[in-house]
Amino acid sequence: MNGRVLIIAGSDSGGGAGIQADIKTVTALGGFAMTAITALTAQNTTGVQGIHEVPADFVSQQMHSVIDDLGADAVKIGMLHRPEIIEAVANVLADKLPDVPVVLDPVMIATSGARLIEDAAVEALVERLLPCADLLTPNAPEAAALSGRIVETIDDAAAAARSMRDMGARAVLMKGGHLGGDTVIDLLFKGDDQSMRFTGARIDSRHTHGTGCTLASACAASLAQGLSLEAAVGRAHAYVRAAIETAPGYGGGYGPLNHAHTVRAD
């Protein structure tokens, strides 16, 4: 199906999250993945052992190189851990890709619990990138950090989503995996009176490393291929569930998904 996706995110040496998960996801869904790497991590299923920073001007150079030659039909943004990286990314997007859909996954804490963003970067993320986001995909802890609200229930999630839309994001997909209950509910908010629920029975598995990266990249791939926002989120939701259910079982901690699983686009 093609669809060019520029992925701006950090590298996960363990292959379960970050750029590696993004590339696998976009490829599995028939798209073409391109990258601008924002950080290198020494990482596996048990945690993040180290982060090696990439200079902001080199992140910008990677983006220019890809856009000027290959172009992009959608952008997926993941780990941006420093304010200067966020500034560089926002500047290039505004200059080069003002009309291309942007999926922003506000990566803050890894599945293992390691913090992946500096405190000063959160403010820059809100001010510079939320207004660029056609779709923001926070989990409950990320939504709480961005909105300043407690997010423990579905009603809390809905209130946080409205708050983040008021902050500039055009649509918000509130991921429900961190909320309680046997049913996981993801809420897609396009407006105060426009919302959709994507539900599924909670899967009892420790193999959930990279679910946020994978969901956001699946949304971006589908948007790049011309699907509507609702169809893109639905396809991404189905893809992630199947990838968890068929996870290969690697690692001693939070294991990776099965990114090789494919989901047909309707």
C-alpha cells in the first residue's frame, strides 16, 4: 500500500520499542519507514541502561535529508528527551511539512519505569509540538503530566483529553492500558462532542514493551495511506492487540510484541 512515514524517535537496542518497533510496524502495515534518530539507548526488556544523546542540529539534518529527497505522507514522533531536540523538530515541521499529518506519542516513561524525558522538555513539548499534532497518543501517566490532572478513571481520561485538545492537539487518543478493569478502553477525541471507544478484553501478558510506539506508528502508517483518522485508529488498535497476543516471549522482563503480524486495511 506504501505511504511514506518519517519517524522521529529514539533507538531501542533491544528492538522492542522506539525506532526499531516503529520501522517494523510501518513495514508490516505496508508503508515505507524513514527515520530521524533523536537518541541512542542501551536497553533491553528489563530496563534502560544508558542514553547517548544525538545533537539537535544532527536531528534536524536527518529530517532535511529525508524530506528533501523522499518526502513524507505522515510523521510519527516518539522520544524527544531534551528541549533543544523539540525545538529543532518543531522548526523543521513548520518549515517543511506544515500540511502533513503528525502523530505525536509523548514518550516520557518506558514500560520498565525508566524516565525518558527531561523535566524542562515537557514544557517545550506542550508549547511547540502539541499544536502540531493531528493525533496525540498519551497513556494515563503521560496525560496526567501534560494536562496537570489526575487520570485514574475513564471520566478522568476524558477530561484530560479535552484539556489536551484545548492545549492545541487536534485529536487525542487516550490509551486505557494503565487504567483498571478487565476491559481496556481507548478513547479517541476529535472534539467535545465527538468521541469513539475502542475496547477489548485486557490481555494478561508481560509482553507489552513498545505498545505505545507501535500504536502510534500504526496510526501514522494508516494516515499516510489515506485512511480516515477513525479507520487508522481502529486498524492500529487491532494490530497492537494481535501483536500482544502472538508475542514471541523473548527476554526476562517486559518482552516485545510480534510486529510481524499484519492487519488488513478496510
